[in-house]
Amino acid sequence: MTDDRTESLIRDALAHEANRAVDPNVVRNQLARSARAPRRRGPALIAATVAGVAGVTIAVTAIVVPGTGQEPDHSMPAAEQSVSEPTLVIAGMDANGQSDTVLLSRVRSDGVAVVSLPRDAWVEVPGHGQQRLSTAYQLGRQAALDAGQSEEDADRKGATTLVDTVATLTGESVDHYALVDTAAVGAVTTAIGGVEVCVHEAHHDPLSGVDLDAGRQTVSGDQALAFLRQRRDLPEGDLDRMTRLQSFGESLFHSLADSEDAFTTVAGALDGHVRTDENLDVLGLAEKLASMSDPGLTTATIPIADPEQTAPGGMAVIGVEEDEVREFVGAFLDGETPEGTTPELRPTSEPRCVN
């Protein structure tokens, strides 16, 4: 893709966002003041995603397209105040209103860092005690409905509760969020002709619908979604599923980085599948990533204290220690591990083989 073409695509896709004011406060404060519920976003969000922020399919498999290497287009005003390295909660939502996948992502000066949080993690959900992470949005939304609030206010409360839960667990201030429905992964992978994956062993699971041979292969549509959702018969269950998501995101990263039609293809496929907070500075993120000469992607999973913990009532959950999680997440999002080593930011082009 030429520099001129990339710059033109960014301008076209973000044109109708250019005059929007952006509040730099964290999402939970934005939502408390907002008069409207989170709304669905079209090409503007996707352009920022493909321009380098992190595109999401099912639950934000981070996507980064190489920047133009040119100066940002200052003819479109950005927010007077903006977060230099914004942190986002990205969640893949299932049909029941639960978070099938939860990620915490930071857009740094050198690319995007993404941390996976297990959906079955046993965490403190503000106002609801210890619960599975996946239920935070649903619990917040239902509580609002029970209190007589409107559907729009309930949606906003669900998002607030999820954001607060992630912030409490990780100790990180969250600036924005994006909620992605599960249909997005099928739409995107079909539109781009599939994503290459690799599994150690063959999987044929009628429950998830997965039908994979051992080794490398290309998946799209329903089979891509099945690859990401399967937990049964995997040695580490949900932890293996998160590893699949990370590997899938790395492969998608390279597929889109090599595509000259990434903007228009992904914009069309994701349109209508993504909801964000009102004040996500799409223009600022697009400019930030477009100015990078070689943006990268790095992924990790929070430390697990007990992968087979039993919650009250006999429910199987994943145990986590808040102090360990906070130490790891803070260092990783800043570009280092707690041990002081720097994570690899540019994954290889070959798919990582997973369970």
C-alpha cells in the first residue's frame, strides 16, 4: 500500500469523526456522565483498528497494519487533551450477554500490547462480590434493569461494571472499551480469505463445531469461530483457548499487514459488530499508529494461581492473586516483564502451533 493511498484511506474513513470532542477521563467517569448508551461504530473505529490499534474480531485479536511513516494529517483536529498511551478493555460478547473473552490492551509508542484475562477467573465484581469475570457485564446490566433503569442505561451500567472489574483486578486505569459480538470473527475471516492456524493434534468436537486436522491450515467463518471457542478436550481448557486467541491474533496481524485492501475489507466486515464508549478518540489513535514506522504486537496472559479452583457451590473457576496480576500487568503493558526482560513485540509470520 502506498503512503498516499494509506493517508487517503485514513482521511476518508475518519472524516465524520474529525469534529468530535474527546473527554480524556476514564471510561467509568465518561459513562456516568453520558446521556446515551454505548453506540455501534462503523468505519471510523475500524480504520483506527486496522491503522494499528488493534482490531478485534471475536474479542479483539489485535491487528496492526504497518504505519505510513509520514507525519500525521493535522488538518483534522485531534482532542486538545488525550492519553498518550491509552488503555482499553476489549471484550467479546456472547449471545447471553456474557464476556466470552476479556482483554486489556495498551497502545504504546511502539505498537500494541494485549493481556488476556480468563473468562472463568474468580474476581471481585464491584457491587456483586466474588464472581466469574465473564459475568461482570451481565450482572451490572441486570442490576440496572432490576432497579427500573432503561435498556440504554442498563447497557451503560454493564459496560461500567466490566471496566471497573478489570481495573480492580489489574490496578490499571482504563481509558476506553470496545465490545465485539461473536459474529465479527466469522465476518472478518471470511472477508479476508481465512486465517492460518496450527494445532498439535486433530480436533473434531460437535459441541463447538470445530473440525481440524493436525498441523497448519486456514480457517474462516464458522470454523474460525469454533477454533476460538473450543474448550472441551483441551488439556488446559480455557487457558488453552486464550493461547489459541493469541496465536490467531498474531496470524491475523500478518494477514492484514500484507493486504493492500485491509482498510476497506475489515471496515465492511466489522461494521455493526463493535460497540465503544462515546469518547474513544478514534482520530488520535489512528494518527498515533500511522506515525509509527514499524508498529508491533505483543500478547500475554495474566498469572494463574490455581487453574482448578472450586468456588462456593462447587463451581469450577480459575484462581488468581490480585497482587501478582497487578505486578505482571503493569510491567507488561509498559513493555517489560516483572523480571525486567522486554517482551518480543513482533511475532513471526508462521502460525504458532497450539493445543
